[in-house]
Amino acid sequence: MEPTSFTPFPEKNLEGWPDWSILIVDDEQGMLNFLVKTLAPRCQFVMSASSAEEGAEWLRGHHADLVILDISLPGKNGVRWLKELREQGFTGEVILITAFADLDTAIEALRAGASDFILKPFRVPQILNAVKHCYERSRLRRENFVLKRAVAPLAVGGQALVGGSAAMQQLRAAIARVAPVNSTVLLQGESGTGKELVARELHAQGPRAAGPFVPVNCAAVSPELIESELFGHAKGAFTGATRARDGLFHYAQGGTLFLDEIAELPLPIQATLLRAIEDLQIRPVGSEQLMPVNLRIMAATNRRLADEVVDGRFRKDLFFRLQVVDLTLSPLRERKDDIAPLVEHFMGQLAPALGVAPLQISEPEMDFLRQYDWPGNVRELRNLVERSLILGSLNVSALYPGDTPRQAAAPGAGPTDLHTLEKRHILAVLDSVQGDKTRAAQLLGVSRRTLERRVAEWAGS
């Protein structure tokens, strides 16, 4: 007997219910019919099988979020098969049901990895409550994972995007238009312009705000591991894969997956990502199972992706798929009116965290900050405010030897003078870390590649 698939009913109502795939395994046709009738109108997809062997065959090629499993089955019983599923790396929820049970059986079932245990006969509310309980367990696990990855949570909800310049007003208007839709978003702009901040704001103002926001820096994961990081892997998929592992697509279910520095993805992974976005399903590394996903994709890069496509480093079809909505963030040097409110914002945010009093910035110092080119953009300005709070003063003359803030901001100071000051600042930071470009880039709030490009420009001039 082949497993039977039950597609969504016309009267399906998913409000408050998980968009899950559920496999029901029971050799009693009446119980199968009862469970399908109960769950199919409420869940995304329901499959039934009459034996562990039939269920295992279906699971080899499909994903199930929940298995409802009878203990007494012909051939392999439910507890034995559950143990095998867990050994093989199945991470979904499992509800065991049985008409004959004692305390020892219940303990054995829970030790085997069951999420819940229900005695037959049971009523509709019992099975619905058990399914909801499993869904909550799964949701809390995902949320806990996401929270552990959030090293420095950012403020959202309108307070994060500071500034009243024309560029910021246009950006806020664009966010208000784009946030309610589910389209993919591509954020382009220099390092430090706040692309992740904008992605978080889009998520916070959108219909998926209650779901997780899962960021991943594609440049920070080795090419050998990025596919597993995104899509997960099966047990034994590669050397060291001693157990199955869910990927970030799984943890972003119901929310937003933010792919930062997406231009760093290897071309083969770009192809896999394109399929995932197009088909709304993924295949963990080393697995035959396809897992449906329900999330929004946002991506960011500090490179011009159109140029990367021309140079053959980025797939044209993926570029077009990501570019459904394309937002380009202005560098700080093009919105100097925002510098003063940004300084005030960072002072108010960082001073209490550091346990120090906010600094008073003189007008000559503020004039200097407005004239500086800010290669690291808002991130560099924030780092400067933090260092100044720690040191107790905005000592610009110490950062730029030989020039005082008043001299730097004097009328008639031309662009060449400002570039010279920028060069002195960067070289001073490099000298302070004994030439460590990675550390210097972190202090400046720019990528190492940007720093190396600046240094190379000076060498050629």
C-alpha cells in the first residue's frame, strides 16, 4: 500500500496553526481517517502510511515537521522505529499514540525521543493540543538559537534610523513602501552604511515581524561550510558530521533570512540558493529530503553586483531574482547633515552602557566631523564616539597629528586637505595595531578589502 497524500482542503484555516508537513503512521484505517480529517484543514500538508516501512520510504525523499506514530504496528513497532529515526538524524517532533501502555512504555517512548505520548481513544482537543505543544517546542528552539547568535541586538521600530537629511527621508519612505510586501530585497551600499539596520527595520515593519530575523555574514563562513550553514546537513554527510544539523533557512522559518556580503558566495552555492528561492524548498547536504521553507530573503553587499555579474563572479539570474526591490544606501559623506544627530544618538546610547558621562562636542570639533570623508561611514563614526567616551574627550588632534580641529575646519580647507587628514588617520590606526590590517579595519569600521584598496591607492599616487 502506497502512502496517501492529502492536499489542503478548500476550507483550510491556518490562522494560529503551523504551516507544517505531518506524517501519520497507524495501521488502523479508522484512526488514520480521524487524524487526517482533524489535521488536514488546519495544517499545510498531511501524509498517511500504515506501517513504519511505508513511513520510512516516504521520509527518504520528503520532509516532515511532525510524525504522529502508533506504537503497535505490523513489523517494526513505533518505539523501535523512533529510535532509528533519531539515530539517523531526524530532528522533527514525534507524538506517540497507543491503546495499550503502562508507565514503562511511556518512559521508553520519551527516552527514545518522543515529544508527547497520548493514549487511545482520544478526542479532537487532545490531539490538537499535542500538535500545538509540539509546534511551540519547535518555535522556542528556533528562537533560542536565533537569540544566541544575536551578539549585539540592534534597535528597531523607527529609532535606529537616525537623521533628517533628504537621503534618510527617502530611505524611510522606501522602507514604508517595501516592508509590507514579501518580495526579496537587495541592499547595496558601502561598508558601515547600515544595511543590516535597514534589513531589520524592513523586517520589524513587515507582516513577519513576529517571526525570527536571522542574519548571516556570507564572508565569515568558509566556502566549504557555507552550504551546510544555510541548508543544514544529514548525519554522515561529510567528515565530522556525526549528527544531523538544521541550517539557517530552517531557523528563519516564518521570518526573514538576511544574507550579508552575498557577493562572497561561491558560484555553486549561488546556484543552490537560486533554486531555494525559486522553489521555496531546500535540500540539506547529504540528504534526499526536500524541506519546504516559508520565509523572506533579504541580501546585502558593499560591491556593485551588476559589475560582479559582468566580471563573471556573480550569477545574472540570481542577481535579477534578488533585485526585485533594490535599495542603495547613501554614504555618510553624502549626508553630512546627519552627523550631529548621529553623534548625539551614539552618545546617548553608548555612555550609559560604558558607565561614563556624555561628552560635550565643541562647534569646531563638530565642523571637523562634518568635513571628514568617513570611509567607514556610520560604523566608523560610532567607533569614534565610543573611543572618545573611553578616553574622555573627542581628541581630534591626537587622531590627526599636526592638525587641530579648528585648522581642519578652517574656511578654504579644500578636498585635498581632507584626504590628507583621512590618510593620516588611517595610517595612525594602522601604526597603533602594528600594521594588523584586519584589526585596523575593525577599528575604522570598514572591511579589510576597503582598507587595502585605500592603501593601494596611496601607494600608486
